Amino acid sequence: MPHELSPGKPTTRRYSEAEKERAVRQLRRELGADHGTIKRVAEQLGIGTESLRAWVRQAEIDDGVKAGLSSEDAERMKRLEQE
């Protein structure tokens, strides 16, 4: 999954749901180790820090740990808006 990028240039890489879930699982295993865990795991996996942070936040909502719009509800709303 890691790939070379020029510093400061945004990427438009799309990650599969499996890649996102694996990254969130890895972060959860290492959480609490020390400050900067998200950055370290993101660098290990070759993904953006803010992408990983957003995936974790959404996973917490989907798991019912935090309040917010779940992925399932967001998809349902998207389909209804398209109708």
C-alpha cells in the first residue's frame, strides 16, 4: 500500500473499505501507546494522517461509540436524494 508522493502534493488515491478497516484496526491495537499514534500508523501504512483520523472518527460513529450520522444512514440519505 505505501507509495512515493511528492511532499506537499495532495493525492486522489481511493482506498477500499478493507484497507480502511485494516488501518482502523491497526490504530486501535496501538492506541494508548504514546502521543502521535495516528501519525505513526498513517506513515507505516503510507496513508494520510487526516484520512486515517476521519476513518477512525467514522468507525466510532458506526460502532455507536460517538454520536453522528452513520455510514449506513448517510448512504440511505444519498439514495433518497437521488430519487
